[in-house]
Amino acid sequence: MTNTATDNAILNACKKGISDWQTAFNKQDAKGCAAQYQENCVMTAKPFGVFEGRQAIEDFWQGIMNQGFKEVDYTQVNWEAEGEGYILTSHWTMNKAFGIVHKELWVVEEDGHARLASDEFEVQGER
């Protein structure tokens, strides 16, 4: 494969990762959301705090779902190559809130799946 083909394969894997996360969230599947994070990922969820590791991240998403948050959608999505992966930035909306993704670093792991190595997003308001 050429570098361009490799880059396209990595980007496509990253896009599949965010799509899988969105599908899991919209199905209210916190475990499925957490599966899109690396085991030792650090997630910064402003204003809630910092969550380290897949289990803490799953617990966070379950708590959000338990409060009735659902129907996440992304707009103004931007992908930028970063080392062995891609950084995603975007705006997002849910049924009860909206905000921005400051920086999600998606990296393809040995199994061929892209997972979040780090995640930083912010809730900016209620809907």
C-alpha cells in the first residue's frame, strides 16, 4: 500500500470508530460506547471532570444515559492526521444538550479497530 492508501485506511477505521460509538450511544449501550476507548484512555468531559480507564468511562456514559440523554449527532466534523492516528473535532447535539469536541485522538490498534486514545469534549448548554 502507498502512504496515501495507508492514510485512507487509517482514516476510514477512525470514521468507523466514531460511527460505532454514535450507534452504541443512540442504542443506550454504555458498554458499547466504552469499547470504542483504549483500555487506559483519559476522557476529559467538561464540566464533569476527568475519567481514566474504560470502566470509569463506561460508568460516566451510563450515568448520562440514565439521565435521559440520547440522540447524539455530529456537525462540522474535521479530521486531521496526527502521528499514527487522526484527531476529530466537531460540534455535537443531543436531545437535551449541545457542545463541542475539542480533541478526540483516534488510533488504530493491533486488531485493526480504531479506538480513542484520548477524548476531550465540552457541554456548552441545554436544549
